Amino acid sequence: MGRYQPSQDVFTSELNEMLAEYAALDTSSPKQSPLRDAIVQQVMPYVKKISHALARRSTDPVDDIIQVGSIGLMKAVDKFDPFCGTSFKTYSTYLITGEIRHYLRDKTSMIKAPRQVYELYYRINQIVQKLSEELDRTPTDLEIAEFLECPLSKVTQAQEVERRRQPVSLDQFLTSDSSDTGYVERLVDDRYFEMAINRENKIYLENAMAGLKEELRSVVKMTYYDDMSQTEIAKALGISQMQVSRRLRKALDILMKSLEESSDASENIERHHTEDVTNLRSSM
């Protein structure tokens, strides 16, 4: 990333006069806002210079960093005391860089990591530029670690954290030899997947139920759909409880076999169906 250079020095005697005048104004003065805007406009080239210097990678949002730096500048204008003995350049630099560093460390990071990790990556980025010029190629992680005299694992960790900081846009495409697929198309909605599985399970179970004889199907429906006990079913059908139990076991065996035969359609569906029937049998 190229360095930004302001066309001229912005910290002039005229600026010092404006700052002194601004500090003397009452907060209700109509002159305060226009004067403040004039001071900010004059010093903005310096904010841009700092912003470009602190942008660590080509992917850093320089325009956003400049906006953040301008907030630091406005704080400096409002809080600066012309009679404290400190130059406005020193004072404003402290607030501008502080605001930007805070933004880079906390606001743009999706994954929080120790401060020393980010500082190490910043050093790594500088070393990469230096070694690239000397070696006429990109240095390896081992060469970077040797130059910094630190463990290779530390270099790898810092680069991995930095890589994972950047969020991926769902509009971004994955390019392959055959086609371009958006990240959003690769997302899986677990709720929809579960709903689809349940719907297919219901269809397979209904088909298996339709294959049962009426005397077996009625026992299954009364047990699991009507929530009737075996005693109540026996009384309703005019048979013994033992006969109800036998019919129910026979029906479940047939359903199990039918669902196992349908497993060729989908291995995942077969697993869910088997679990459903097994749960039915274990609840008897």
C-alpha cells in the first residue's frame, strides 16, 4: 500500500490562531461550528496520512479508518488547551492514532485475540515487505520466524487469527472449473433439512401402514395415534389383551421390514425410520 503524503504542512501559525479563538468561544456562540469545521478541514490531510500509515493490509477499509481518525481529530479540537504547553500536532496525533488503533483492534475483528497476537502480525507484515524486497519473493513462515527469532507456531497463529478476522460476504462466489457458486447457495438450513426428513419419514411410514392388514393397522393406530392402552383396545375390539400385544408386535415387525427395504432410497432416511420404529417397540 502506497504512503499518503499531504501536499503541505497543515500545522501553521494560522491554525494556532484558529485553535486559540475556538478555545475562547462560548459553546453557544454561532462562530463555534464554522470555526471548528475550518480547523478540521485544514488538518484532514494529516488524518489521511496517519490513516494510510496505520492501514496494515490492502484489505483494510481506508475510507472507514479516515472517518474514525476524523472523530479523534474533532475530539482533539474540542479538548485542546492552547495554553497547556503542548503543540496541537502532538495532542491531535495521540487522539487520532488512538481512535484508529482502537477501531482496528476491536471494531473490525470478528474474532477477538490477545493484543500481542495482533501486534505480532503487524510486525510480520512489515518483515514480509522487507524480506520480499531482499529475496525477490515472498518469504516462508520459517524464514519470518527466524528473522523475528520466535517460534514458528507463533507466526502461524498470528497469521491464522488475522485470516479469520475478515468476514466473508454471502455474495462472494466460489469459483470452480465448471461454474461459480455463491457462498449463500452452500448454506444449509438445518430446520428445512429436518422438516424435509420428517415429511419423507411420514410418507414412508404411511406407505408401510397401508400395506398392513386391517386388524394389524387398527391396533397400531389405536396405540400410537389414539393413545389407547392395550386394555382399552382389547375391550374396543372384543379380544384379549394378549391378542392385542401379539398383533402389535407383528405389525411393528412388518413395518420394520418395510422401512428397511426402503433404505436404498436414502441412507439417512432409513436411519431415522429405524429409530422411529425401534422407539415404538421400546415404548410398549
